[in-house]
Amino acid sequence: MSDLEREWREAQRELNKPGDRPEPSLKITRRTFLHKSLVAGAVTGAATYGWFPLISTLDLAYGAQAPFSFAWISDTHLYPKNVNTRFVEKATRAVKEVQAMKPAADFLMFGGDLAQLGDPVELRLGNDILKEITIQKRFIPGEHDWYLDMGKTWVGLFGSSPWTFEHKGVQFIGLDTVSRAPDYWSATKMSPKDRMGHMATLDGSVAGAWAGVGSDQLQWLNKTLSPSPKDKPIVIFTHNPLYEYYPPWNFWVRDWRQVHEVLKPYTNVTNIHGHTHQVLYNEIGTMRSIGMLATSWPWPYAPQGVPQLTKPMIRANPGDHFDGVGWAKLSVTAAPRVEHEYMMWRKDVYAEAQVDSGTGDNDNQILRPRIADQMWPYK
């Protein structure tokens, strides 16, 4: 066994101690799961379902002081209108549906990748579309928004991260997981467009392990959370998932172990992330992670290591560019719990047959050291 694999296994044992998991009183609602077999069997915890998810309703200890809802939109990947209007149409549809929510959402969270190539024209177009939503809005960047001008336009339009606010008993945190890539561009004298081109590639090898929280944000997160009760509901918004899903596509943050060390004392943490463009659910220690839809296009599932609690979304119809995409509505109830609903623009969200899901056979669900562990050292 290599030193890297030994380190990986030790991290898994530490983060997944026996009996260490989120609050177990989770339920499934008919709003999201329309399949009768699931609804009839929804009684207890994760072990009941195998790899069927528990993503519709998430219990947060003590919940909110009063019921409220918020909306999530991300990964619009806008081009200028003279290049491509399809993504504009889908972003506009999501915005209109959020604005029409009754009762209105308390706020909108935009989860990054507003633009496709970081062009100020794309970012301003996205800003103009999102202005149609009149409720409070919060933003975190994606890599597509950042690496043309290193975030200058993004910060000017939407502000910087990290940030935090408390709303009706729940602490919300926004982290920047995209701006701390190691400098791979200066030595080779890349132009800003060259740099952005590499960051816009899903499996680009030149950019390496760019996704990360960074030591400064880790210190900020620890300091921000330290006064909070250990059972306080905490929702952390990130562009990339805060765990190791599939590093070759940067479906992770490279310092995810350090993130979990900071979060380990808190028993009710939910991470809501974009970037993967797919329905995802995972639990590590006492933190839940929910992957969100894009409005632009659905990515396929990773070729290995899809979290076991994920109920994969059905394959998208390539002939319908509205298929397999959408936004999300999250309601925090006084019960207390959070009801999460994927607002996908299709009748069926989840794959009934595994062959329809694109996640391979059951062996694909086994958690194992990733290919990238052999390529990228952890810092």
C-alpha cells in the first residue's frame, strides 16, 4: 500500500467514524420523488435505501425560527447573444420561474459559472438577466467567471467572497473555491484568453488541481463558526463540491480534508454546490452535500466513485436543449427541516433503471482512491 493510499484511508476512517453522520430523521416527499415504491418505503434512515438518495428533505436541528424558502440558480455558462442564445433562453426561463414563486423566495443564491469564457460582455449580460429577480441575491464565482481577468469584472459586479449572514436561525456561508489555482500560466507566458481556455475545459490537464478553499478561507471559516453552537444549522454554498468526487474533472476541492477538519465539530452542516451539472447527494461525517442542476447543459456522471447515496438523474435527450437542466427550490420549515426540490424541465428527474442513469454498474458506486491521487500531491 502506497503512502498516499494509506493517507487516504486514514482520512476516510477519521471522517466516517461509526455512528458519525447527519441527523437521521430524514424523509422523502412526493413533491420530488414521484415513484410509488420510494414513497411507500420512506420511513427511516439511509441504510433503508442503499444508494437511493435522501435529498428531498434534510433535517436541520432546531431548524429556522420561521418557515422560509430560497432559490438556487447556477452554471448558466452564457455566451454573448450574437454567439449563442440557447443558454440565454434557459437562464431567462429560470429567472422568470424564480420571480414567479408564490410565496416569494427570501433570497436567490447564484452558484457560479454565470459566463462561459469570462468575457465582461457575458458577465454583464448575466447581471442584466438576474436583475429581473427583485428579491435579495447572493453570489459566489465559478472558474468560468474568473480566469480571463482574474475576477476583476466579477468582483466589480457581484462582490467578493467569502461572506456569511444569518437568516431566521440558519447561518449561511459563501466560499470561493475557484480563485486559488496554482499559477501555471506565467512561466509559459499564456495570454488571458489562453488561461481562460484551459480553465474552461472539463478535463484539462494543464490547469491541474485548481479547485481549493485555501488557507486564508479555512482560517476565516474556523473563526466565523467558532462562536456558533455545535448543533446550529449551517448551510455552506460553494461552486465545487467540498469532498473528493472526481479530481480529474476538479469535482472536488484539493484541500477537502482540511475543510472537513474545520467542520467536524458541527453536527448540522449542509453543503450546496454547483459545477457538476447533475443530481448528486453525499454524506461524509456529519455533513451532507447536495449537487445542483445547471441551466446550460447536464454533465455525465464521473466514470468512477459516484456517491452511493446518489439517485442518478436520467440521461438527457440531446435533441431537447431544455432537457436535464433547471434550477432548485429549497424550503426551510418550522418542523424543522429543509425540503429540496429539483426544478428540472422534464416530467421525470430520476433514472428508474440503472442503464438509463449513465453511472455504470454497481462497481462504479464503490468509493476508492482516485486516479488523480497518483498525479497530484496534496498540499
